[in-house]
Amino acid sequence: MAVIHPAIFEIIQRFPEQRDDIISLHNHSHTFRSMCEDFRKCKDAYKHWSQSEAENSRLRSEEYRELLENLGSEINQYITENPMKLHKQKRPVN
């Protein structure tokens, strides 16, 4: 079983039908890797503020939730516009 990079684990869970494209894009696109890392960091921040009892935690939690939604939409759009599917060439039958 292959190990999935932590930065794309959440992305694959969110868009399981695009798993192969996500892995391929992560392996070949610096832009996509950066987007995935931003999503991971944002998710960590959202989790922190959601569990915090600080005075401004509710506001920060909402800001990060909205940012997560926006990043998720951007990532989905990037995947859709930049498919990395590998097409196997058919070998002629002799």
C-alpha cells in the first residue's frame, strides 16, 4: 500500500473520485503542492480556533472555515482544469 503525503490526504478525502489526478498533480505541479499545503495549514488553524476558548476564537474559526471552503473550491477547479491522467497506448494485436 502506498503512503499518501499528508498534504494531499484531506484533498483525496474531499474529492475521492479524483484520487489519481490529485496524486499525479501533487507529484508534478509545484502550484498544486503549494495549494494542498495551504489547505492543510488552514485546516490545522481552523481546528485550533474551533477548540480555543480565546475571546476571538469564534470569529477566527469562522474566518478559517470560509477560507477552507474557498481553498477547496480553488483546488477542485485546478484539478478539473489540469487533469493529469495517464493514457495507456493500445498495443496492436499481432
